Amino acid sequence: MARRRVRLEELVERGEGTTMIISVIGGHECTDEIARLSFDVGRVIAENGHILACGGLTGVMEHVCRGAKSAGGTTIGILPSTDKKDANPYVDIVIPTGIGLARNMIVVLSADVVVAVGGSFGTLSEIAYALQFHKKVFGLETKWHVSDDVEMLDGASMLGERLKRL
Amino acid sequence: MARRRVRLEELVERGEGTTMIISVIGGHECTDEIARLSFDVGRVIAENGHILACGGLTGVMEHVCRGAKSAGGTTIGILPSTDKKDANPYVDIVIPTGIGLARNMIVVLSADVVVAVGGSFGTLSEIAYALQFHKKVFGLETKWHVSDDVEMLDGASMLGERLKRL
Amino acid sequence: MARRRVRLEELVERGEGTTMIISVIGGHECTDEIARLSFDVGRVIAENGHILACGGLTGVMEHVCRGAKSAGGTTIGILPSTDKKDANPYVDIVIPTGIGLARNMIVVLSADVVVAVGGSFGTLSEIAYALQFHKKVFGLETKWHVSDDVEMLDGASMLGERLKRL
Amino acid sequence: MARRRVRLEELVERGEGTTMIISVIGGHECTDEIARLSFDVGRVIAENGHILACGGLTGVMEHVCRGAKSAGGTTIGILPSTDKKDANPYVDIVIPTGIGLARNMIVVLSADVVVAVGGSFGTLSEIAYALQFHKKVFGLETKWHVSDDVEMLDGASMLGERLKRL
């Protein structure tokens, strides 16, 4: 039977505040610059004691998971497909939805806070759902500043500051 | 047993061209101006021999269905809920998906052509899905001109002209 | 642009009673005997003036659509995939859901009456949903007599009799 | 902002073997006997070092989560609704899918092993999906022995024995 090892030894809370689920959304392909930013975003989320959720695949999704794991964080991957093996190797808990890109809505609903990094039309559908469900949305290096309710941030450390003040 | 009468007597093709499914997307609440525009859009779609699909509820969805029925057209309503009775009275064929706002993706996938009339964040999620799935998208009186691939039109008769030339 | 021709000339009501949507569920592969039964079920549904819905693919789904079209009926295919071209050639109105086998729930919710013909585990999930949503369920040559609420019928003409008395 | 506290301090792996996600399915209402059995099933899953997933609501879902937490386990609740607050208080990680009962498929897809405890038609739909996706299925005190592939067990400790031998 195909199984997936979940590295629970790292799932120890280290902060003092409230643990949130932060969903990071972005493209399955990205530039080197966006990859580095994604890694830093994942690291900052984990360093602040939060759980990372994302779509579980490649690109921004993989780099942000890698960043979170580098800081001992926990990661959730909400896949479009039915197969756990489609998750990138930095996902701890795999949720294979089997509902294709309709899973974009679940990535957003699972979040207390949504962070968009770069991204194309898939990311735009997630931002739209996030705004419709009244989630707090931050944007980094994304062109989808479609509403004043998308708060644009300049870098991962600024995200860290904002997370502390939520 | 709750049943819904489908007025099939009106489902006779009157044009000569290819019948398409045109999905109209827009808010469940709208101004009087958008209501009139929606009605005209529905009428134009039916007059051109096409089938109208939409989210099946109130606002733009109801006015566009009313317009299509006024011209003897056929209407499909793809509901978020599980209950056929939630459809507006101008829907012929009710598809109650039971998957909430994830049905936005199905409204778009059912279409050969997508037409946005006004609309808020729900409409934006549908435009995003439409662009991701490479559907032709027209926009009327909508602020969501998020890509050059959304072709903005000035009124329902201009939509009629464009439909003839697809 | 890929389009699908909907043969609306055949969508004229011929009966006097109420038009219902009847969803037929069954496997994508079937024996010759089940194929013949499926064809007859589709024919009977159309002859009684009802609209046929199904999962839109091969096997029971294709044979039942073929039967309905042979009697001038209307057919709806609710696909798991995102692509209209995956529908069998006897589907008039294609709803590509893109949500995989979660579309089984929508096949059931779209129905006023559900008819199971043969079928394996996918059909069982649909029967389960149908019973949960309090739909009337008929079974023909199916092993899934999982509840007294599944009314077993002996052949397509018996289904025709029962539909007249609903 | 509504947040949910995740008690990560308890998420430390204690076993030596492979951690699996075990999805327990059952009704949102249950008898006292099924409640006790559900509690024991949850406890056994946690004692064996596995993660529990379920539908996140009341009845079997709540009792099994309570059992898992009593043994320091980790719990995932995959909700039909859009609201994290609908989860029972013993759920650590809440996935609000917003897709209604179509989430039954996701409960099953998230699992390495599925365990049915009692249950009605909703549980039957989940067993059907589990068999269709070739998941290992155990049944306890359930009437849904619909296939030889549902392995019936006599009590929670027998489940514990079987989990060790997978």
C-alpha cells in the first residue's frame, strides 16, 4: 500500500501566539526571483508558529513548502488530483481532493489568512474566492491588486511583521 | 414529489448556425440599469439560436433568463444548492450541484462562450476560471477587465454582432 | 473554437404529463445484455416525454442516451472531466463539471427520479447519494438492492408503467 | 478575525512505524454503543501513531476525534460547509470544503485506510468511493458489508491488531 510519511517530530509549537493556517497561493511555474520569495514566505510563516497550506504542487507551492520545512514548520497540500503522490516532497499532510481546480476554493476556505505570491489566472480565482469569503488577503509581487482589500506587501519580512499584528 | 415543468415546446431551433451554450455571469443583486442590460443580453443570445447557461439564481442570472425566455430561448441554471426550487422561474433545466460556490467553475466549463455583465468577486472567480480554461470571454459594464483576453463590448446588440462572427 | 451541435429540432414535447429529468446510472463498461436493457430504458424515458440525464460517458451511459435519441428524446451528460469532447455522441447538452467522480452527486441531484442499471461501485455511490437526498430510486439488473427504498423493476416496459404512475 | 487554536504540542510522533492517515466514516447521529466504539477506534488509531481524518461534525465523527485526542493523537476534520466553526471541538486541523456532501469523496481520498463505524447512506457513499479508489476498508458494526473488500472487524482492539500488520 502506498503510504506517505508525515514527519510529525517537527510539529511542535514553538511560538506563544495563536496558531493560524496561512494559505499561500501562486503559480505552478515561477521565476527564480519568485521562487526565492516563496521560500522566504514559507520560512516566515513557520517561524511565526503558523501552519502553511497550499495547492501542494510545484512552483510557488513547492518553494513555499520547502521554506516552511526549513524552519521546522508544518505543511498541508490540497491537491486537485486523487493521488497523494502528486504532492511535492515538502508536504506533510496531503489532501487529494479529486475535484480538479475547484479545489482552489478549498485552499482558500482552509485559511485564516491568504497570501498571494505572483500568480496567474488560477491565483486570481483564489483571490476572488478569498475576497468573497471575507478572508484577509496579502499580495507579494502579484499583478492581481484587484481590490483595496488585497493588502500589498514588500517582501517576506514585512509579511512576518503583519502576521504578528493580526 | 417535487417536479419542475420544462417548457420544451419552445426549444425549437430557429437559426441556421451552430448552437452554442453561452454562460452569462454576474451578481445576484444588480442595479436597474444592469437588470435591463442583462435582459437584453439574454434576448440576444436566444435570438441568435443559442442556449443560455448561468448560475440560476436572482439578479443578473434571473434577468438574463427572463430575456432569453422572452425570445423563446432555452435556459440552464447551475445552482450552488441541492434544491431545484432555488432556481429562478425562468430556468428550464435546473442542475443543482450541491457544491456551493465551487459551482462557479462548472458554469464556466459548460460554456462555449462566457459573457460577464457587471458583477463582484463571484463574477471575478468565474472570469479567472474562464481565462484559465481558454474560454472566449466578453465583458459588459464590468470592472473586471483583468486581461486583454476579456473583450469589452458596448451593449447587447454589439454582443449579437460578435456572436454571429464567432 | 470547439463547438458542439445541439440538435434542438428534436426537443419538442410530445406527451401531455409533467416533464421530469430522469437520471440513469450504471457502469462505463457493460455486457451486451445490459447494453440492450440500457437502450430500452433510454427509449422508454423519451417516449414518456421525460429528459434523460446521465454521466455522459460510455457503457450504460452511452446506450441509454442512444435509446433516448432513437425516440426523439433529449439527453444531458454530466461529465467528470473539463472537456465537452469526452461526452458520448448521443448527448445533447454537455455539462463538463471538472470535479471528477464528485460529479456523481450532481448526476443524482439533477434528477427527479433515479434509475440504476447494473453498475459497480460508482453506481453504488450514486444510489447512496440518491437515498440520502430522498430521491425515488428504481433498480434494474443491479446488485445494489441496499435498501427497501430501491424499488427493483423487471425490464424497461415495467419502468415505463411506473413512470406513468408517479 | 475568527481563528482556531491548533494544539500542536500534542503532535509528536510516538510510534516507530509509518504514520498513516486513517479516515473514520460514520453517522452524525449514533447510539451510545456506537459512540463508545467510535471513541475506542479513535484512541486505537492515535495509540498506533496514526493521524485521524473524518468529516469533522457530530456523532461518530466527534466521538472518534475525542478518542484520538484522549490518546494525544492528531485529528483532521473535512467539513461540508464553509465555516471552520462547524467542526467539533476535538478537530485540530479543519478543512472547510464548502462543497457539501461531495466532500465525502475527499474524506476517502485523504485516507490510507478507511474505517466505517455504523453509518447510514452517507457512510455508504463513502464506502463506495473507497472501494472505487482501491482503498483498504474495515467495517465495525456497520450494515454496509457490500463487498468482500470490506473487511469486517469485531471491536477496536482488533482494528489495532490489523493496523499493526498493514
